[in-house]
Amino acid sequence: MGYRLAPSLLSADFARLKDEAQAVEAAGADLVHLDVMDNHYVPNLTVGPLVCKAIRPHVRIPIDVHLMVRPVDELAAAFADAGANIISFHPEASDHVDRTLQVIRGKGCKAGLVFNPATPLSWLDHTLSEIDVILLMSVNPGFGGQSFISSALPKLAKARALIDAQRAAGGREVWLEVDGGVKVDNIAGIAAAGADTFVAGSAVYGAPDADGGYRGVMQAFRNALDGVGHAAASGRDTRGPRGSRETRETRETRGVSGTASDPSA
């Protein structure tokens, strides 16, 4: 059905970061999500490109980087060089949004724009045809473990309508990702509003199996998504950006490593 789960390492055990990344991959994660905060654009400080570089050899799935930093361009290039596959940033944090998108895509990565709860979607008026991902924040950025802001649901629906209209006109497919307060008991409603990619941090890493893995909670998320049927109901193409079909099965069949040199990974 085109849905992707992206556990956020922000909620992982940082003393065992490699093991934690591998554990969610083994449990069926489609992406590994890195929340990058600079204690300037947002009031917290997390990880830099060295952490991305350290994780890259140990997982096959793509690394999805969310930059909450200002300025953007230099760090975006550094994360691309460190092995990121998808790099999203906040348009308010960039002096020249189109130039930043060119920096990211010029490095062979998929590029995304991130919208805070009060950031209007009007930034998409001149950028939708140039991006691969729209990431809607359903919490205010800066901290993990926050509650889902319900006003994100109609905003998701508006973003979905823009994406579907572009696709119907022959334009590229764009992922619609949501980050913040995503849990097993609300993911179906979020999907029904139009999201196809879901970031979950504490909801995943706070619910380990007895053996330390995360198969139970990841399966619970999949079960909750079963039957939502948004992709089938809308008739849209459920392939990933630029036509790449983003399922674990096809990645493994093709032997895709998820490195930044393959933007369709």
C-alpha cells in the first residue's frame, strides 16, 4: 500500500546506536530517521555527520535526515557525503531555498521541505516540482516524545491534494511524511489524512521486545495500517519519488545498499 515506517534514532540508546539501527531494520523499518538539531534553529543539540557516517555501513535501508539547523547548505552537503539518502530542511532556515534544494539533489540525495505546525504550505507554490518529500511536523520541533497536534490532519489532507494534482498532471511522485507523536493508536487516522511515510521515535524505541528487538511494535504499526486503503482509494501511484518502488522486498531483490550514490535507494 506504499506505506513506510521510519524509526527515529533520537529515541534510541545512543550507547548502542549501531545495534539499535540494525534492530529496527531487522524488524522491518523502511528508513532510519536522523533528527539533527543545532541548539540554534531549535532548542536542542543532537547529532552531526559523523554519526550518519558511522551508521551507514551497518544498515542497508536508506538514512532519512531531518535538518533542524541554520544555516543549511554546508551541513546538508556534509550529511550527503556521510551517506544520507534523503535530506529535508525547514525553508525558513535557508536564505535561498531553491539553491539548498540544488545542493542536496546535486549530491545525489532526495530533497525534502519540512513544515512546522504553523508554517504555511505556500512555500510549495514554487518548489513542489523540485522536491521528493514533504515532511509535516505534527509537534513543534526540538524535542522527542511530544503529543500529536491534531491540526496536522487537515494540513496533511491539503498537502496530499497538491501532490495528487501534480501526479495527475504527469509530475513526479512526492512522499508525504509526518513526524511527531505518531503512535500505534493514531497512525491509521494519520494515514487516512494522506500521509504515506511515518516517523516514530519513542513509540518504537520505548516498546522493545523481550529479546531487545522491535518486531512486535513494528508489526503493530503495520497491522494498524492494514485496511486504511488511502493509496488504493485515491488511485495514485504508490511508488517512491522518481519512480523507485520503496519496499524492503524490492530493495533486497535488487541488492540496493541504500548509499547516497544511488538516489533511487
